[in-house]
Amino acid sequence: MFDLFDWSTLGLLQKVFAVIGLTSLALIILTTFMSLVGGDVHHDFEVTADHGDIGHTWGLFSVRGMLGLMLGLGFGGLIALDKGLGGVLATFIGLGVGIVIAFGLALLMRVFQAARADGTISLQNAVGQTGNVYQRVPAKRDGIGKVQVMVQGRLQMIEACTDSENDLMPQKHIKVTGVVSGNTLLVE
């Protein structure tokens, strides 16, 4: 068993694998920390034929994906050397581990990207919902009032109008029948 902190006992190939693994680990920690505190500026480069989309920052061929590959190469190769395997075989094992890590990270980040919601409320989701009048809604679309309606699991206060012959007074039970404009509901 080698001691990663006693460089005098490591051979040249072990030192190379250790430097690759430790440097990659440090850079992954740094880029992840920068992403969490807002320092992530998406400098990953991707060439496309039709547009300049930069893609996901944790994609397979992104900087972070390559760091995952290098992390696997470094530590996978180091462990293979420790198990008594030769340098060439240790390099191939390290590359295999790195490829698995890079694919795993890319797949994991795709799952996270797909599950992420931006929290935007779509008023189309309010159609068919019921609620209550909060502020008088004038009859015959003669003005705008406010209603409280559950939209996407959250109680929202939204501007509304009605085609009804009578004003809709506060606390009256209503049903959303449509969206008049980008931010106004039609209720009855």
C-alpha cells in the first residue's frame, strides 16, 4: 500500500497518476464551489453546425466532464498500480474508470437538469380551477378585480375580469374559464 502523502516512496508513474487525480479533484471541487456561489460563467466550448448553444456545463465533453475523466484516470490508475498491475494496464484501467465517471456525471446532471423547475407560473394551468374573489371583479369586463386561485400548487392572487351581468363581490366562489391576456384571468 502506498502513502499518497509520502512522495519519496512513490514511483514515477504513481506520482504522475497522483498528480492527475489530485489536480482533477481540486478543480472539480473548485468549479462546483464556484457554481454554488454564483461564479460559474459557463465557459465550456461546444461546436455546433447550426447555432452557438453552449449546452450543459456538466456534459460529457465539457471541461467538468473531462475533469471527471482525469479524476478516474488518476485515481483508477493509482489503485491499479497499487494492486500490482503494470503501467500500461493501469493506464487503460484508469481510462476505463475515467470514462465511467464522465458518463456517470453527464447522466446524473442530465437527470438533475430535467428535474429542475424554474418556478414560473403558467396561467393556462389555472383554467378550470376554482377560487374566491379577493377584490371586486366588475361585470361585463368593465374593469379588473383580483381573485385567489390555486395554480401549480400555490395560492395566487391574480387579476381577473368577468363576462357576468353582475359584479363578483369579495368572498364569492368563482371558476376560472380562460386567460384574457398574459396576466388576467376570465372568471365566472
